[in-house]
Amino acid sequence: MDVDILLLDINISGQTGWEVMQKVHHEYPDIRVVILSVSSEENYAKQFYKAGAAAYLTKDSAPEQLVEAIRKVAEGGIYISQKFSEKMVGGLKNDSDRALHEILSPREL
């Protein structure tokens, strides 16, 4: 059985979601990863997208958002919530003003 999309909770027992995602991305580059997290998007999403995630949603997202994200990822796209995209664009101006610890990856944190 082939896997097209992996829905990954970053708070799994045994390994971190970050480790699992990196392993999957390295060993199975065709599998698209949708991250599901209790952590807010501004804390981790940017690092997961940089590492190859196709979507990042918080667990308090509406079920319709999860369905929309999975559909978009299945079609080969990337899902970014409107809320996160607005924060990213707004943050472009302030990146140079950020403290160094704010740009660390989840593993580095």
C-alpha cells in the first residue's frame, strides 16, 4: 500500500514530530506531510514548512480546514491558513528586529 499523505501530530510519544518528519521527508520524499499541533502556528509552522511540510494546522482549527488542507496537499499544493499567511507577511518587515532565539528550529528550541 502506498502512502500519499501523512497526518503527523508533533506531540507523539517516543520521538518528536520534528524527528519523524525529517525521517519521513528523507526516506520517503514523495509522502506529503500535514502537521497537526497544539502549538500555535507562529511557534513552529515556519520551521516545519522550511523542512518540507505541506501543511501546518493547530488542533483547534475547524474540521473543514483540515479537510481543505488534505485536499489541497493531495492535489500537490501547500496549505497555509489565512491567519498564518497574514502574520508571515506582516512579519517580513520585522525579521531583522527579531531576537536570535525566535528564529531557531523546533529542535534547536
